[in-house]
Amino acid sequence: MRTGMFMMPLHPAGRPMHAYLAEDTEKALLMEKLGFDELFIGEHFSAATEPYPSPLMFAASLVPQTKRLVFGTGVINAPLRHPAFIAAEAAQFDHLSKGRFILGVGTGSTPTDIELMGVTEDARERGKILAESVEMIEHAWSSDPPYDFNGTYWKGAIKDTINPGLGFGWLPKPYQKPRPTIAIPCSSPDSASVRVAARKGWSVISSALLSTEALANHWKMYREGCQEAGRTASGDDWRVCRTVFVAASDEEARARAFSAESGYRHFFGHMHKVYTQLGRLGILKARPDMTDAEVTVDTFIEQRAILGSPKTVLGELIKLRDTTGPFGTLLLSAVDWGGPNAAWERESLSRFAEEVMPSFRQHYAASAAE
């Protein structure tokens, strides 16, 4: 059982970028110290609340300061740039980190990024662009020139200008062989990307905003996709994101998480606004007959966050995994550290790593041996 963090990174707009970078660097170094395995970092070009246009640049700054953390892009938005660019930059980072790298690739969902780059607003169409892009990235990594990127959405070639004597024409190959893990995020309960990833041999990252039932459905679809490809599904290829907050007692955890200054309230409050404006509140409803007005930030936290003492959180995580399926990596959602949240989150991460995960790993090992 591996552990990590999915860092959107979500912050209140208004602070300078260097302040966000300093805070998130501190989080990453704490994760390294506590023995976490993976850190995924988001990419947004035009979101003041998620202000990192280059996750690879930020991750590169962390490589010399860490030894165990594996860095993932969470995610590079494939429809926004040519797959040859993604392949070359990812290969460079894979060498820089000596293989501590996972290529997370997605369709992109920030409307202003999509408008800026002139990309289709049709999510299904962007899903097709993603699939074509990843296939071209794999081709670039596994072959030598000539290259012919001749797809429905992407064009390009290296044919006529190849010069072996000068070394012109070769796209970089990654450090890991045959390639880094490719991970696809999935945020809809019935996301077609789950089956596509399973058939193609890519990993899946299930969103922290999904219900337990939706997570179970992701595992069902992933198994079916693997079966279609003649492969046995493995939980090692499934990452589940969850919001987890640990304190000394259940009462203290809930008081902190639901307080007006809580980073968790900020996280779920922001996502509630996003889902409301996108017309997707239905995903957050515990019952089909719930009205939109009943889906409040408080009910959102109740439904999606795991809060409590180490004993309570351990029990909830065991129940989650027993209910949804054998995910091999648990990614915690990152929250902003404004006000008291830095101290609260340091305590939570420490308790999680030292008091929850050892027992959770024992449960994981025991269930795997059955």
C-alpha cells in the first residue's frame, strides 16, 4: 500500500505565487520526512486559485531536496499542447529525477484554459484527443525516426530533415524502461476513461470528490477493461484520492474541519461552487431525491471527508477499501495552510503516517495474502 498527495494545488486567490510555492514546498518536504511515496501536482494556465502552469518545473525544484518521493503530474492537460512536446519534456524530467516520475495526463477542465488554447468544450471529444495524444507519446518513447504523428487531432513529422551525423531527428527517450507509468484521472462515476485506461495498460486516478459507490464502479469498469485486453486487473494500477484529516479525537477533528477558517471548508466550498456552476451537483447527492439546496458545503464534507482520531480514520479507510476494491495507492487531497491550518495539517499528516498507515498496511498485506 502506497501513500501520497494530490496537490491541485488549491489556494485562496490573492497571494503572490512565490508564497504558494514556498508553502507547497514545505508540504512536500514534510511528506518526504514522513515517508510518503508520491506527490501529484496540477497544471493550470489561467486559474488564480490553482496557479501552477508548469507542474514539472515545480517538481524539478523538489528533486534535489528529496530522495524517495515520486513526482506525478496531476495532470498535464493533453489537448492543450502537442504530444511530442509532452513526450520530450516528460522524458527530460524522468532523467532528472532518475525515474521518480509518473506521467499523469488528462483532458483539461478549466474553461479559461480551454478557451485560451482554442480547444473544444466537448468533454467527450477532449477524451478522444487525450487517447490519441497518449498513444503518440508512447510511440515517441518507443521508436526512433522517422516519426509520423498523423492522427485525427495532431499532425507532425520528422522525415525529411533527419541528420544522423548531427544527431538531428531523435526525440528523447525516458529513463524508465519501457516507459514511466501513465496515469489518467477520472472524476465522473461512469467515466469512459476508466475502461480506455484499462485496455491501454494505463493507471487510473479516481477523484476525491467521488462517492464510495462511484469508486466501486471505477474498479468494476477497470476490471472489465483489463479483461477485454486479456489482462488481469491489479490494484497496483489504481490510485484513489480521498480527503483525510486526523486529530487526537473525533471531536477535535470535526471541530477543526468544519470551522470557518478550515482549509477543508475552503477546499469543499470551492469545489461546491465549481460543481454548482458546471451543473454537476447531482454527483454530490446522497439520494436521487435530494434537491440542490440540500447539497450544502457541510453535507459535502460529511459525504466525502474521512475525519477523526487515528482509530476512527483507520476503521473508515479499511471500510473504504473493503467496499470499493483493492486500490494500491491512497492519495490525500492537499488543502491550503492559511491561518491555523498549517499546524493542523502537519499534525494530521504526522498522525496519518505514524499512527494510521502502519496498521492500514498490515490490513492491506493480510487481505492480499487471502
